[in-house]
Amino acid sequence: MLELHPSILEKDGRKAFAILTYEEFEQLSEELSNYQDLQDLRSAKYDEGEAPVLSLAEVRKQLNI
């Protein structure tokens, strides 16, 4: 689980900015990228619906490799 330790800056007495260490920023960016990849995969699987699939062995056999 990602654990963040932001420093909060205020402007006019209201929270305005969150500052992260660069390491935490990198971790957060990676997590967001992974989440987007998962969403894309789920969308692609849904779009394909009941499309036929081939195993790797079947593909190799068809391509003679």
C-alpha cells in the first residue's frame, strides 16, 4: 500500500497545495499508471466480449514456430 506524507501549504488560511517528496511522487505516478493500465485492460476485455481466443501453443503451430 502506498503511504504518502504530504506537506500542506495554505493560502489565505485555506489548504492550497500538497507537497510530496520526489520518491513519493514517483510512487504515486507509478500507481496511477498501473491503475490506468488495468482500466485499459478491462475495457479491452469488455470490448472483445466473446471473441475467439487462441492459446500460445495454437498460435505457434499456425505460424510454424
